[in-house]
Amino acid sequence: MPGAAGRSNSHPVSTVPMSGDNDPAAVVDGQGRVNGIKGLHVIDASSLPEIPSVNTNPTVIMTPEHIAAAIH
């Protein structure tokens, strides 16, 4: 219907770059550590380095669990 409000089921991902220390555009590293803020980890869909080819829900659940297990 023209003029009707649009809706989207998309979930923004990869909006906050995750990369290594040598990437000046990176906001977090591979363990979710926020660059420049000691002790803060952020691990959510925004930091995924690529858009998943599956539903984002299981990816967003498993990524923090995986990283948390690796850092503890």
C-alpha cells in the first residue's frame, strides 16, 4: 500500500567493528574488550565482524557465551 509505514524484521549487526589492535577503526577486540576503556567488555550483535547467514538470535546468544568461557 503506497504511503503506508514500512516495517522491517532486520536486526542491525556489524555496526561497531570488532578487530585486532592494529585496526584503528575497531571499537572492540576479539574478546569484546572496548578499546580505551579498561575492564569493559561488550559482546552483542553490533560487534559481530560479519552479518550472520542465519537468524541473529542464536548467534547473539552463543557469541557472548563463547567469549565469556574463553576469558574466564
